[in-house]
Amino acid sequence: MCGKTHEDDGTPTRLIGDHVVERRDGGADLDPTNIQLLCSREGGNGRAHEDGKVGGCHARKTARARNERMARRWG
């Protein structure tokens, strides 16, 4: 999401294979179009998010999906 390739200390970014639509929300396990690579830690050399922070894309996406799921459940 942010295009990050390196951490603050210069090491390569650790990427996580993430389901675009989470499995618990009906996303397909093995569909290649439902997979994306997201960085795992904040910091580094990517583009800033709306809050000005860089990185942490996997945690951000997971939190957003969880909040949307809860809103559907209780909304």
C-alpha cells in the first residue's frame, strides 16, 4: 500500500501475504486475485498514510477490516 522497501535501519522490508477480502469475511483462500503483499512494521521509506505515518500496512488493513466487520454486526 505504501510502497515501502526498506526499514529505518536500512534492512529490507518484511512483507506479509494478506487476503484482500479476509477469509472470515468470505474471501477465497487460494484465489491469486485475493492476495496482496503488505509491509508489517511502521517506519521506513514508503509513502505516508493520512495520519503522516509510514508503513504498518498489514496492521492498518486488518484493523480496518475488523472495524467494518463489527459495524456490520452491531450497526
